[in-house]
Amino acid sequence: MGILDSLENSPELKGMLGQLGAAVIPVVLGEVMGNGGQGGLSAIVAKLEQAGLGEQVKSWIGSGQNLPITAEQLQQVLGSDTVKQLAARFNIPVDQLSQILAQQLPAAVDSASPNGKLPHTA
């Protein structure tokens, strides 16, 4: 099972977006964390750290509880144009997309960094 597979069945996502939207979110997270124009997981982590969110990132990569990030913080890091493009591409309202990504990104980074380390291919 991939790190994003379990998100498809997340009750929070289904409640916010319905079944179709919940199936799309793992794809959007994949775009943000890997294959999209963001440069992969290491690049996202670096952007978050440069934006002053290093403590949150450390909590996601390390063991223990994941510190939260707000939708606004995430939108600033990714860039509002990027978020708008993703929202338009997947037909999800920008506010909802930012909120859901902010909720799901910590768990996705946590899952992608077993033993407290980012994968070398990130």
C-alpha cells in the first residue's frame, strides 16, 4: 500500500468533498509531494523550512505527534498560483483544497519518512 492510498478512505475527506473528491486528493498530494512542478518531497520540505515552518516539518519527519500547518501557511509556501492551478485542474474549490492539503500533508510526509529520514529519492 502506498503512502497516499489510505487517504482515499479517510472519513474527513469523504465528508468534505464526497467520494469523487476523496479519490482525487491522493493524486493532488502526489502532485505536491512528488511528480508535480514542486520538485518532489525534499523540495517541499525545504520550502516549508525556508518559510519558517521547520518545527512543523521536524515533527512530521520525526517520531511523535505531527504539528499542524494552516491552509494559509501551505498556500503561501506552494504559491497561490500553484494552488489555484491544482484546484482548477481537479475541480475543487481553492479554499477546500488548501484546507485538506494542510490536514493531510503532515501525515503524508510522516508516512514518507520512516525512521525519521526522508527517502533518498524524495
